[in-house]
Amino acid sequence: MTQTSIHFIRTVRVARRLPWFLASLALVAGSAACGTDTAAGPLQPTGAQGRVRFVNVITDTTRGRVNAILERLPFGVNLTYTQSTPASLAAPNTAPYAAVLTGDRSLVLKRTADTTVTVATIPFAVVEGQDKSIYAIGGAASSAITPFVTVDTNPAAPATQVRVRVVHLSPTAGNVDIFVTAVGADLAAATPTLSNVAYRAVSGYLTVAPGTYQVRVVPARTAPAQRAANVAINVAALALTGGTGRTIVAADNARGGAPLQAFVLSDR
């Protein structure tokens, strides 16, 4: 496997080779040990492994800027709303996912401004050959921050296709209809690409041709003539390149509530 990985084994040998500790999390951005595409890392998993990424969707500006620690090792630092890791690390540490040995793992989120504060602890399982996204959600109005985990199916797409899916993480939006159309297409004449999508729902992957699309979200069952006036989320121009995979995440704003937004993750 060519992607640089993290070997999460708690041994003295690892401790010697990784002279990192929580008080020096700022060093992680320049490290080649976390999820790279091309750089050689100091640790390479030799057993069965899956791949993991973390996505920050915490709607609390006090607790929402976090450092991510995976099995006591730095995984991401100063992650703001909608950011993911390892993709947000400094080049060349920019792969969508990091390889992790299989088994029961733990992701700890620390408040960046005060790393003595644990924002959330997220246990999860790594399965051989499986890609997994771990979203941290909640936080608005002092609500609990909880995990939302998806399994990401990432086979290679041919150059003539793009694989796209939607993850609905906007509690404010309620059930929605989602339109993926040509830019400027008339919503009144369009058919929903996805209908009546509930909060915390994950669509299957859709296959579309490469190109530039407009993605609009409206309340479910809005009358055709009223759709244009009731667009809750509008991605005006989403360029999709052949042979890739993308996840579109519908979300509240960083404090919770409207205005709603969407952001796009690269799956491959």
C-alpha cells in the first residue's frame, strides 16, 4: 500500500520513534507520519488495516476548534468547522484518509485553545479494507457532541464517471429534496435527485458524468413552482472531475441554525 500510515501500537519502540506528546500538537502539521500520499513515514502498518478520516461538524465556536488525537498520536491540529483530517494537514500529508490497523480504536478531541479540555471521546472499530468517516456533530446551545460514522465505498471510478453521495447533517433543515442539475436549470421543471432525505441520512453513491453542476436543497415536498424561492442550500458551481469520488455534506452554520451550507469532501 503506497499511502503513508500511522501504526497505532503503544510500545516503547513507538514512543522512541515518535517524540510527540500532547503539549506539542502544533508539530503535527509538518509531520510526514499522518496519512500522506507520497512521503515516507516512520511507521508503516504491517497487519490488516482500514482507512479513517475525521470531519469536524461541531456547531459550537467555543468547543468547535479542536485537536484530534488518534490512539495517543496527533492526527490533526486546530481543526475548524467543516475541516477534515488528514486532508487538512500540510503537504504532502494530504490524503483523504489515513491507514490504521484493524481493531477497536479511540479518537479524542481536545479544545485547541485549552488542550486540558476534552471535547469528546469517540470509540470506533477499524475493519480490514474498509474506509470510514468519523463526523463530530452537535454542540449548539451547549448540547452534547456526538459521533456520526459512515462507511465510505471507494472503488475506482472510470475517467468517464464521478461517484457522488450526500450526507445530511443539518438538523435545522429537516427532511429535504436535493437537486443535482446543470448550472441554472429550472427547479420547477426538475426532478429531485434525492427525495425526502432525513437528518443523519446517507445516500448511496450516484454516478454522474464529469462536469460542473449546481446542487440545491429545498424542504421536502416543496411545490415545483415554489422551489426556487425556498432553496435552503445552494452550491452554485460544483466541478466534478472524472475518476473521482465526492461526498457533499449538508450542514448548519458554525453556530448552528441558518444560514445553512454545504461542503464537499474528496473520497478519492
